[in-house]
Amino acid sequence: MIPILVAHGTRAPEGTVMIGELAERVGGLLAQPVRVAFVDVLGPNPAEILAAEADSGRPAILVPAFLARGYHVGVDVPTQVAASGHPDVTITPALGPDPRVAAVVAARLAESGWRPGDSVILAAAGSSDPVAHTDLMQAAEMLSGLLGSRVNVAFAATGGPSVGEAVAALRSQGAARVVIASYLLADGLFQRRLRTTGADLVTEPLGTHPEIARVVADRFITALSRIPVR
């Protein structure tokens, strides 16, 4: 197979490095290199990688490196695949919502110094897509179940409330400590925004956690197992 990890893309070098490192870890688990494509900001895009492999005779599997469905997963990636001319491409589900991803968020909270009783905000990039919003609410419910307390959802870019507004609202309600659980894969502009919202703690992005690599690898393996043998 041709495994391709499809990310959003960022101008922040550290974010690009983190996605590359995630692909390397996944490649180690699969025992073969994983290509990286971007739907925005950077290249190559999925269509470019797939077009170059269109005559290879090998099936391609794309894993969207997104924590919820939305325009990029539902429209951008399929459009790029259709434009590539590659005859055999499988697109897996996005990485979230997934109980294993929620467990990684909980682990990030624990390592950051979160304590029971802290008010927690699950901070996502955001989307205007109602499907993505549903996914994020489900992710918050999963995390709430692991923590044993309510988790609020807020957004670093698109949608409301913004993370800053959510922090301020919890402060006004008497929250002693407010902790932001980053629901971002890689460092960059949005992660930096989280650090300036006045929260007591902000967790690190998820992409460097070993369990995320295993989730991605499982997406590839499951998709490959469903491809008919020719």
C-alpha cells in the first residue's frame, strides 16, 4: 500500500516538524515509510502525491490527521483524491472522536498538573460544520467520563465561544483553576493562542504522544485489511 497522512498544514515550522515526526512514528509501526500531504498552506497536496503513484498498481490509503470531521475531511480530501486520477484510494475516518484519543487528552491533563475539581476546557481549532461540532461535543463527553466532571468546549479560531471567552466565563462563575486541554495535533498559531487566554494550565498538543501514532497506524491497518486481494 501507499500510506499517506493528510494534515492541514501550518506556517509554523514546529507544527510541520511535529507532523513529520508523527508520520515517522507511524511508519515505524507499519514497517514502511508514511508520506505526508497537506490540504492547505503547504505542499505537496494529496492529489500531487496520488497522481505521481497513479500507475504504480498499488492501492493508496489516506488517513486524515484531523480530530473531527469537517470541510477538510468531508470535501477537501475527497476532491483531491478525485482530481488525482489514482484508481484505488481508500480514505479512512478522521482520528476523532475516539476513546483512545480522549485517553491521550486525559493523560496530557494529568502530566500538566490538572487536579480533580479544576474546570476544564477542551480547546479545538473550530469549524463551521455542524458535523464537526457534533464530533467535538462527543469528544468532550468522552473526556468528561474519564475525568468524572464536566468538560466545556471552546474554539481557538472558528466558532464560539472562543477559548478566551470560555476562560473568562468560568472565572466569573468562581472557578478556582481553569485548565485548557488542547485538542490540537501540532504546535502552531492556535496552540500559541491557547497560552495567552489566562488559563492556569495549558496542555501540550496531542501529536507527539505515542498512542496517537498507534491510532493512526490502526487506521491504516484496518483499511488495508478491507481491501480485496487481487
